[in-house]
Amino acid sequence: MDDYSECLDIARQELKLAKAALRRKMAEYPTPIAGCDEQFNYLLDQSERVRNALAALEAPYFIPTPRKLNTAQGIESR
């Protein structure tokens, strides 16, 4: 396996652990939750950041490449 692939797998695993830990903390949080509850809002923020990081790791990334080496050339770069 490539070095970077192993690093990405480790990152995914760690983010999944963080997601589970945040989910537990939120489930154990005492009720009622006020709209201005800073600690719970912080947990929500961290949970969203972890979800976004996982989504970014899983999303395919498209890198467009130009058909021509530069605009002055009339030859395609196939």
C-alpha cells in the first residue's frame, strides 16, 4: 500500500473514532438544552467539522486539465 493511502486510512479511522466520541458526549448531555448552551453548541460544531472532514476524504476530487499546453499553441496536449 502507498504511504499516503495508509495515512488516509488512519485519518479516516481517527475521524470515525472522534465522531463516535462526540456522539456519545452529545447523547449523555443533560437535558433540557437551551439555544444558548455554549458547551452543547461547541459539541455540535466539532461534530460538523468531523463530518465535513470525513466527507472530504471520501469525496472524489476532479482536477480539470487543459486540452492545450497554453493558449498560444494550436496543438492539443494528448
